Amino acid sequence: EMATEYEDLEFFGFDISPMYPSAIHPRNAHFSMGNLLDPEIPFATEGFRLVHQRNMLLGLTRDAWPGIVQDLYRCVVADGSGWLQLSEVDPIWCRPGPVSRSFLKMLNETAQHRNVDVLLPQSLDRVLTEVGCEKVKMMMVEIPIGPWGGKIGLLWRDVLKAEMEALKPVVLQAQWENALATGVDIAVCGAEMTTAEEWDEMMASVWAEMDQYHTYSRVYLAYGQRVQVQ
């Protein structure tokens, strides 16, 4: 969409999986595959006036973030016209219902188990400052989840549903490992959720109660400028 609107600019998409559109492919949009965890991403130093990364929170450990953001910063031009931008969704929803609270507790435990910092979205401005960005600013937007939020709420719920479905095997594996580690009998583990059927039942209740409690999530966006050191 950006490439279509701004035909005089070049856009480069980078992802670990081949998820790029094929039906609409403007001539100024270029896509490639790669891994952020490589020592360097395959782009030139100071090659871009804007570098944007989003929705990587649950895919990166807290230890990986400094090096990755430093490499993104490397790719930003240093003449004062280059910017680095990060955007993340807070995975802990606001005003959750009782079933949602149980689910979010489980999600948080899984994140801790995998060394993922669920509080990082709230400090994206600090992350940018630590790699050298100046004139750093951060904003937060609250987005309703579910029909109570109208069209946006329905669209956002669908986005989160897809994300939670992708996380299903990760959370189930963590619950299984936790049950084994604590000596809980898997067959009679009660509150422990270890099967796909239990997951589906819980998530159906999660989505159903959001209208009652007016659940919403927070999205954070931070950006900072790279200035040449004299």
C-alpha cells in the first residue's frame, strides 16, 4: 500500500517466511527472506531513511533485542534524515474477564519460560535511546477487542485470534513441560491446560467475554533519529 501511494520511493520487505503478496506487487516494492537472528541482516550500512520493525515481541528473547536493534540502527542513514521505528502490541490485555485473566497468566508464564520480556513494549523508547537514537518519541494507542469496539474491534479480534492460534503449540508445550517439572499427573491435572481441545474451549470463552468486560489492548510505537556524530 505504501509503495503504491509513494511511487517515487523504494520499499523493501524482510521476513523469515514467504508471506509476501503476489497478486499486487508494485515495481518499487522488493521482498526478501532472512533471519533477524543472523549476525547482520542483508542490507547495506546507512542504506535506508526509515527502518521499521513490528510485532517481534513473542519471537525474540530479551537477550536478542539489543543486538537486533543495533543492527537495524546500522542500516539507517546517519545524516540526520534517517529514522528507526519500532512497534509492538502489549500481550497483556486491559480489562480482561476471568477466563481471559487465566489465559493471560498462562501466556505470561510461557513468555517467562522462553525468556521473553512482556513488558518491553512499554519501554521501546528506551530501547531506541540505548542504541544511539536521538529525538526519540513514543505513542500508545488503545484498541478495543471484539464487537463492542465496532468494525475496528472486530478486525482487531480477528488479528489476535490468528496470533493466538499461532501461539497454541508453544503455550501447550510450555504447559506440558511445566506439568512434568512440577510432578502434576497430566491425566488429572485439573486447571492445567495440556490439550488442543482444552485450548479451543478456553479461547472460545475468552472471545465471548470480551464484550461484557470491554477488553482492549495497547499498541506502542516509538521512533528516533540517527544523527551523525561529529
